[in-house]
Amino acid sequence: MYLNYQKQRGSALVIAVFVIVVMLALAVGLSRLLISSSETVVYEVQGTRALFAAQSGLDIALTQLFPLNGSAAGCGAVTASRSFNADSLQSCNVSISCTPFTTAAPDSITLFQLSSTAECTAGGFQTRRTVQIEVR
């Protein structure tokens, strides 16, 4: 059997280019997956920080609304905004709103609706969480 090496010249080059293109596509796909997954982790951490900041804002508002040494102080005692300096909540700002309302007769109980919205920013990522409670 006679092999014609002139006709087979360059076929290895085509296979090599094909393998390089496939490996490059695989590497690009994996790098995009890695970037997407790292952004997801950042948003999850930032979301947790924003949730904790919103809950801390509610805790502060509750201590201002119901001081330990007396009765309910009213919504005027609640601070409307707050910034945190602690390492864990750094770059987080909280806006707190307080709305009093009275239930219908016969009870006529005064309730307070507290809403805390926290916004945390770090490295171009911004997350916001809102927590609401009603207390009496």
C-alpha cells in the first residue's frame, strides 16, 4: 500500500487549531462562571450585612421608643437615620420611620409601626433591605 504524504500534510495543524479553539472556549466559559459565582457571594454577604443593619436600626428605635426607665416616649424620640462605624457594618446607612396609629374601638390601643431600611455599599456593590414591625 502506497501512502501519499503530500496529501496528508497540514492535517495535524487543523486538528491542533481545533483543539486550541475548544480549550479556549472552555477556559472562557469557566472564567465567566467563576466571576458570576464570586459576584453572587458578594451580593449574599452584602445582603446579610444590610439585613443585620436594618435589624440593628429597629433595635435602636425600640430602645428609643420604649426606654427602660419609663413608658412609651412616642415617635418623636426615634432617630430618623443612622450610620454605623463598626467594622462589620461599615458603609451601611439606616433610615428609620415610625408611624403611630390607634386600633378601632372598643380596645383603642396605640400601636407603632417601625420600618427600617438599610443600604450597604462596598466596592461598587449596593444592597438594600427593609424590615418592618408593629409594637404596642
